[in-house]
Amino acid sequence: MVIREGKNLKGRILGLVLGLVGERVLGKAFDGTIAAVEARADATDRSQGLPGGS
């Protein structure tokens, strides 16, 4: 992975903004993925009659 380092104020601000936005977008996507995996595991447990889930 290549990380862009700004050489001036404009570049540093751009790097900060892109980092924050990217982290927020990827964080939401990751949370959605985790929720989907947990829901699928809970459904599988229920269909097999296994105790588990909340």
C-alpha cells in the first residue's frame, strides 16, 4: 500500500480528509459485514437446533 505524504499544507489537509473519510466508509462497510456474518451464523444455529445467539 502506498501512503501519500503531503509536502505542503494543502497536501497534508488532503491526506487527513481522505484518511478520515476512508476510515468512516470502510468502518461502516466492515460493521455491515460483521452483522451479516453474525445473522447468518445465528440462523444456521437456529435451523440446527443449537443453543446460541442472543
